[in-house]
Amino acid sequence: MKTLKEIKCGETVKVVKLHGVGAVKRRIMDMGITKGTEVFVRKVAPLGDPIEVTVRGYELSLRKADADMIEVE
């Protein structure tokens, strides 16, 4: 499966699974990224960090490390 980190600009994907444990997983879920949520990748910074996405109608910036924990399809 792919992770959010591997998705190109302009693509919309669906969250399949969140990896990570404890506070890290809770923080990602608190941002609105949960199983079944659609995520649109708006921009990726020149060096790949951060990634700007649209989730549930608002813009969100994620670190590559956090985006790598989000499995998508």
C-alpha cells in the first residue's frame, strides 16, 4: 500500500489505516485524519517537507514523518 508521503500534488486519496502509536496517532486523528476520510494533496514543498493537504474542508500541513504513517488508497 501507499502512504500519504508518496502521493503527488492534485491527487485525492482515501485513508485506509493509521500507523504509529500513542500520542502521535492521537494527534493525527485529532487533526481529522481518520479511517475512510478523503484527503486532497494541494501542495508539496520543494524539498518535500511539509505537505499541504485538504481534509474535511480545511487546509492542513503535515510533516513527511507524519504523512508516512498514513496508509492510503
